[in-house]
Amino acid sequence: MPDLEPGVPPPGSDAPGALEAFLDDLERTRLRALVAPDLGAAEALHAPGYQLITPGGVALSREAYLGGIASGDLDYQVFEPASDIAVVRLGEGGAAVRYQARIDIRFGAGERDGGLFWHTDLYALRDGRWEAVWSQATRLRS
């Protein structure tokens, strides 16, 4: 099967459980694109109005977030699921994914942060492709 454009569901994705499996894989693809960094894939997987709420409560626009990754000011060393990815459909054109994530990130002037976080993303189906529209991360306390 030929590679599809990021976010475009493959044929047969309307079968039971197929969308959930597709979004699980899409979220893992998004994380790999952020770590690599693969800015072409990352831009394709984040909606123009995307917003991230960081564990510190800072709201980052798509431009600020992906711009920080492009410049190296945000440098993910690790961003991967540390639990199963739960997927909930929100009507025909929306879905939420939630999981625990292991993150190790360097930012700014050599600062570093990491640990385990709850991560929630809202996806929307727009023009035949799934895009992340909102993300929020919450640090797990031990």
C-alpha cells in the first residue's frame, strides 16, 4: 500500500476499531515528528489554530510551538507513550486521545525538564485529514 499523506485515513478506516487504531498510530507519528524533528510532518499534523497548554500553564500557538522546535529552543530528547493510548470518538469529525507520556525536553539556554505526564490531544477531521487542534500536558506527581 502506498504511503499516505500524514493525517489522511487509509481506505477501510470506517471498519469497527479502525479509526481508533489509526489515531493511535497517528499520535505516535506526531510524537516521532516532534522528536526527530520532522517539521514537514509536524506541520501537517497540527491544525493552523493548534494550541498546546504546557504543564506550567503556558499556552503556545502552533507557530510558537513548532517555531521553537525548528529553532532548537524546544528540543525533545524523548516524547513517547508510557501507557496505552485511549481514543474516544467525539462525533463524526472529532476524537480525543489520552495517555501517559514520557518526556525529556531541553529548552531555552540549556534548561531541561522531564518525567511522566498525562497528555490529552483533541483531533478534528478537516478536508479529509486528521489534525491535532489542542493538546494539554499535566505532570504526574509521585
